[in-house]
Amino acid sequence: MKNIVLPLSSEDIKKLKAGDEVLLRGRIYLARDQAHKRLTDAIKNNKKIPFDLRNAAIYYCGPTPAKKGGIIGSCGPTTSRRMDDFTPLLLKKGVSAMIGKGNRSKQVVTAIKKYKAVYFITLAGCGALLSTFIKQRALVAYPELGPEAVQKIDVKDFPAIVAIDSRGKNIYPVRDNS
């Protein structure tokens, strides 16, 4: 296991290879479909976005409510392909890492390679376990989206695997965009 500190530097990204098992530590933003749509609409309309995308790591997750006294509820990954239409623009604007589950479109693999980013996958079906690696949480934007609001979390020893590295090497077979 490699210990990785977020946000990632360009040197850190270069060292990661598809198939590497990692433990992530640092700041991650939670954002799903509706938040991605709002972020990309804001970018396209030259409006201010609610957080700095440069070197940001985005986890495709909509957590359940926290139990009394808890930081966060269950927070497993959502299917990453649902964000594929939005991903190239976010990578262009500086996002350096994404975390989710499943394969990505050929268009996203090309963008990951072009913008020297990385895509991690994490444990699907283990949202309650993944919540134990989250040490802090704060609302960032779009509270009206409920669990799909953008949130900032701090993680320690969050388990992941490099699915697509900055050279475009992919643990999944690459398919077309259909």
C-alpha cells in the first residue's frame, strides 16, 4: 500500500500506476450528478464556483445522514460513468483526482491522460466501513441538493486503487462512449 497525501502534486500523480493500492489522506470534495451539472454550468457561464478546482480530488458520493454524534453516514462510491459528460471540463479546470466505482468512457480516459490526472476506485458496497476513514466534514455548496450537495471531507487511510493513471493505463477494458 502506498500512502498518498491529497491534494496531489504533479510529481505524486506521475508516480501512481494503474493497479496501485493506496491509502488516501487529506481533503476530498464529495459531489455527484447534480453538483457536477451545476459546477460545469457555472464554468460555461463564467460564474464563480464554490471551491477551487485546482488539484482538487472529487469523490462521487452522496452520503446518508450521520447518526447522532457522528461525522457522516454511509458513504460508498456511486457509479462514476454518470459523471463522464462533466469530467473533461472539470479536469481542464484543474481537478487532479476522482474517486468512484466502475469503468470510465474513452472520452474520460483521454482527458485523464491529457490533463495528467488520476482516477481511483474504492470499495463498493462498503459505505459504512468507508465512513470510518472520514475525520471531518463541512458543507461547501448547494445544500438544497441534500445528499448530493458539495461537501468537503478530511480522510485518513481511505482505501483506494488506481484504476486509470496519468498515462491512460487502465485496469478496465476501454470501451467506446456508448
